[in-house]
Amino acid sequence: MKELKVIAEAMLEKKAQGVCSMDLRKLGTAICDYFVICHADSGIQVEAIANEVEEQMLVQLNRPVIRSQGKENRFWVILDYSDIVVHIFQTEYRHFYRLEDLWADAEMQHYTD
């Protein structure tokens, strides 16, 4: 899916860590088709990653974000594209919330630069 590639590349461009996507379609209980998750060590970097994802989705695919949440505190930013929900964490919060464990049955794809 082209959107996943654009999101992952935007994250990696801003030096995001642990970039992965989770295919939630087969689970039947998810509110979207995919999660894309990453983390960074500072709030400034979390915000930079979020801004880059929003910009690249708009420029490359003409897809504006529907809703975003968390930019004011920058420890967990969520970008909602309806079928894809992007989660950008500060490192400690990613380890605390462990989305990958909560959705462990989902098929996972890892991205590296």
C-alpha cells in the first residue's frame, strides 16, 4: 500500500526509530485497517516526525490528515487518516503503552532506511 510506504519513509527521513506497520484488517475488531508506529527520544523529534508525515501525505498523495491529537504535549502524537492511524511516541511512552503487544495478532512489517 503506497500510503504505508510514504508514511514510513517520512518517519525515517526524520530519524524515527522502530518504524513498523500493523495490518489490522483480519482482526475484525479494529477501528482502522493499519497502524503505523514509531518512536523518538525527544518531544521536538516527535513533532518533527508528525509534521513530516502530514506534509508528505499531502504532497505525494493529496491526503490531508483527518484528525490529529497530542501535538501540544508531544509524547504521543496520533494522526488519523481514517483507514490508517499513525502513532508517534516518545520512546518511554511506546514501551509503556506497548501497542504491538495489545494487537499481537496483527501482521507486522518493519521498515529501515
